Amino acid sequence: MVLITYHVKSGHEGELQAVLLQAWKIYQREHLVFAEPHVIVRGAEDGDKARFVEVFTWVSHAAPEHAPDSVNAIWGQEQSLCEARSGHTGIEGGEVEFVVPARK
């Protein structure tokens, strides 16, 4: 499972949200992710600057390294909508695990 944080450029929140939903459809079409969990949440940082956090699971640890052109293209769109902030890159992430199992 991965947790990705997107530090969104001001005024581009709606556009990034649409791109993230499009990316999810591409990941599913390319069979790169498990259907669940998939969560996107929005919060604020540095006052009123938007931050999105996404959690999902690749079907393989190698999936991101061997991403098809369609995925690389959408990642470029995501990068263009994010900015480095408070010592963090525009998009950052890594592997995480549930501490408390999700309830059904």
C-alpha cells in the first residue's frame, strides 16, 4: 500500500482532483492496482494551501517502475499541478501499512 501526498498549486485544486480520478481509471484499465483500498482526502497546510493525500495498493512493487506511457503521461500532468512546499517536493510518497484494519 502507498500513501502519496500532493502539494497542490493554488487555484489548481479542481484540476488536480480530476487528474487523480483520471489516473485511477488508467491504473485500473492497465491492471496496475487493487480496487481497494482507494482513498483520496483533501486538507490544508501552510495556512490555506491545499494538500491531497491518496492511498492505494499497486498489484506489484514493480508496477511504478514499469509504468506504461499512459501512466507516465498522467504523472506529468500531476507534477505540473503541484509545487515544492515547506521542504517537501511537489509529490511525495512511500509504502505504508494499516495499523488498525479497515472496518467492513
